Amino acid sequence: MKVLVVDDEKLLVKGITFNLENDGYEVDGAYDGQQALELFAKNSYDLIILDLMLPVYDGLSVCRKIRETSDVPVIMLTAKGEGSDKLLGFEYGADDYMTKPFDILELKARMKVILKRTAKAASSDGKVDSILTAKDLRVDLIKRTVTVRGESPELTAKEFDLFVMLMSNVGKVFSRDELLEHVWGYGYPGDIRTVDVHIRRIREKIERDDASPEYIMTKWGVGYYFNDPGK
């Protein structure tokens, strides 16, 4: 597994690199947003650890640029603790979020959850139905692509996983806590608003009118469910 670590604190990059290399990862380090994008353009990474506050281009700008061409998992780091920063990171396509200072063991645990999920999706042998359909919607679980009304919106890795979770269980209502556990992993210390942010972004990409959705529905006071308007 190849990982890109981006932070302007060189000692932090060195420490993360040392710990990950001891676990068998191949690691590249970058100290500003421009260097990160240059490395990203030249290499293929399985995961990116990205600081929010960076010289040249900040972490949000880097994450947004990465999302234009790739759904590689991104764990965002920040020294700030405000919920708004966390939600903004998810808005720009981050898959997970950690506030400094953090425990390296927790970072590695979160990495393993994300990489395990990514590997599982990539290694599907086709013995199960790899295509989900509903009305004018088609989802390819192998290629991890979505087609709706002839267009192919780009979903982030987490948006795709969340959407598939709902679409695979038509009509079943999931609470926000359940979705956090299933999609982000058991014990994920996230805010349930994380789910709301991702649902809103998916609706903006999938629905004809995200204010009046036909696929991803809200069960007020409970959670969300997938509706197949063709049935």
C-alpha cells in the first residue's frame, strides 16, 4: 500500500512515515499543497493523509483538486476542533477526519478500516450481482460508477459507499448512527451531521431536484432510506 502524507510540520510527517513504514507501507511526504499535487499527479496512492492548513494551497483546495480525477481515500488532519471545519472537509470530499494531536494507533486503525473496505470492493469476483438498477439509475459495484439519466456524476468514496448501502436495502430506514457504523466503521467517533452532509451532496449529484428527491428519502425523526420510483 502506498500512502501520501501531507503536512507542513516536518517532524509530524517524519513520525507518521516512520510508523507506517514499520508496518510495511510505502510512504511519500509533502510539506505544502503544491508539492502534494505534484506528487499526486506522478504517482498512484492507496490513501492520502492531508493536513487542512498548508502553505501555497490549503488542504481543502488540494482535496477538491484530487476529487476532480480520483476517489482515493483522504484522511484530513487539522489542529482545529470546530465542527464547521470538520463538515467543510467532508464537503470537499474527505473520507475521514482527525484532530491534532492524535494517537498514531488510532490513525492506523482508521486507515485499515478504509483500506479494507476499498480492497473488498476492488476484489469482488462477480459471483454476486455487481449492478444495481432503479428506474433511470445504474450503479456498477465493480467499477464503482454511477449513471443516472445518461450522465455519470462523480461520487467520493464515502458518498459511493453510503449510496450503495441505502440502494442495496430498498425501503429500509437507517438511522444516522447506523449509517455511521456501517459506512465509516464501528466505533467511528464522528458527528451524525457527517451523514447529513454526505446525503445532501449525493442528492445534489443524483436527484433531478435535490429539494424534492425521488431516490434518497428522509424518514423524519428516524433517518434515511432508498426509494425505487420504478416499483
